[in-house]
Amino acid sequence: MTGKLLSIGECMVELMQAERDMLRKGYAGDTFNTAYYARLFLPADWTVDYFTAVGTDTVSDELLAFIESTGVGTAHIRKIEGRTPGLYMIHLKDGERSFSYWRSTSAAKLLADDPDRLRAAIEAANVVFFSGITLAILSPDAAETLLAELRRAKAGGRQVVFDPNIRPRLWDDAARMRATIEAGGRAATMVMPSFDDEATHFGDASVEATIERYRALGAENVAVKDGENGVTLCFAGKERVHVPASQVSAVVDTTSAGDSFNGSFLARLASGDSPADAAAFAARIAAAVIGHHGALIGREKLPRG
Ligand code: ADP
């Protein structure tokens, strides 16, 4: 079955310390990482598009060229004069990583400010993916514009997939954060939360509590990721299926474990795998991804089937 996947959010420029004062440039962001892994594992007759906003400067052009080079489409991406992409820097000190962000005026914060473009992109897709980070970077009004379009997509029979990816430092108010994440859950047909985030911010005592909470909000399918404890699936209200994590020989960098799981899981589901088979495949991919440095790992370094 052919189809179109659209992922909505922010892809940032990443500067990583290389040697002494040298910096290496890359690009990453949760929703883009998910699109990247979906593209790697979807059949060739599927398209994957990214929805965001960039500026008109050289860095924005380079970001678009990079996205295109991964096979992810950029036709829906808006260019805004005078804005630039968000930027973050990874510092390495004694093996520990820390992050600095420059994203408060990034172009992507305006991604929902052209509702016609947003609607056209969503209407062209069968599967729409967004995250709690997508919602966090938007103004309250813009988040509501996006959520209204997603609710419309869900009502129209599209698959709407939400990873809450709760990042308190992106929100100025914890109550608004929780309310907006819940609104994301209501707009979704499938929610893919990480248990430790949900336990911390919603007080869930168990994976089952997370499943029940998102089902009560109206998500038909829930896949709760729980790091090395694997993932628990609840599809269409049927019994829970636990899929263990795959063995990792050495954890090198956990960046993008959840994103690579999301993208490869969605790709296999779209290809017709059962949820349990798709999750077992995604667990193998996520385990391989955390065995390498960086968010976007080349296909040649990942398991085949
Ligand atoms: P997130 O990055 O969103 O917090 P998780 O940490 O729950 O997501 O990880 C997502 C998936 O990655 C897990 O369901 C599991 O398959 C895999 N994974 C994460 N950590 C490990 C680990 N230490 N060993 C093996 N697999 C892991």
C-alpha cells in the first residue's frame, strides 16, 4: 500500500565539539529524526515530508538541502524572511554531554502561522506525526491552530501520531504544559510516550496507568516506551503486548533512541506488520542507534530485517 507520511516540528542546526575549538555542524530535532528513520524503512512508493518553517539565509538553504539529501521532502516548508533556524551546541566535558540552545526566535516557532499551508500539507498525508516539542515551541494560539487541524485530520480518518516528548524547560508553565500535552493526546489516534517522562510529569505509577490515561483522552492506540524495559503496546483496546528491548553491547549515545523507535515502528506498521512485529523491529533499530554517536545513523550501520 502506498501512502504519505508528514512529520511536523523543528529541525535545528547542531554544533558539536570536534577537537579543541573546532565545531562540527549537523542537523537534528525529534520530529525530523522520526521522519528520517521512517524514510529509511518505508517502501519506496511512500513519500515522507517534513513540515516546518525556515528563514531565507544560507543556513536555512543548507538545512533544506540536508533534509532533501535524506530523501525527506521539503515542498511544504515555508521560508520566512528575517528568521533563521534554531541552533544548539553539544559540549563534551569529561565524557558528560551538556546542551546550550538558541531557539527562542527560530523560524519554526511560526510554523503554524500559515493555516492554509498547514491544512494542505495535512490533507495530503495519510499519517501525520507531531510531538510535545512541536507544541512547546509554539505560542498558545499557534498550538491551538495546529491542534485544531490535527483534530480535523483525525475526524477525517487520518492516522495522527503523537510523541509527548515532555521537555519542561521548553514550557514556561507546568499546568499549561500538561494541559497542552493532554490536548495532543486527544488529537491523536496513536500516542507513543516514554514512561519515565509520563511518571515524572503526570504521576503515572505504572505503564498501565499511562496507557489508560491516553486511552481515556481518546487515543485508540498507545505504545509506551520504557528504555531498556522495552515497550508495551495497546492497540484498539485489545490486550497489552510487551515487546522487550534488544540487547545493546555498549550504550554509546542514547540520543534519538525514542525517535528511531518511532520512525522505524511507523514504517513497519505502514508496511503491514503487526504492532508486535513492528515493535520488535523498531527495538532492534533503536538498540543499534544507541550503539553509535549522533541522532541520525546511516542505514549501512543498522540491521537489515
Ligand atoms: P526516549 O528516547 O523517547 O526516552 P526510550 O528511552 O524509552 O525512549 O527508548 C526507546 C526505545 O529504545 C526503547 O523502547 C528500546 O527499544 C530502546 N532502548 C532504549 N534504551 C535502551 C537500552 N539501554 N538497551 C536496549 N534498548 C534500549
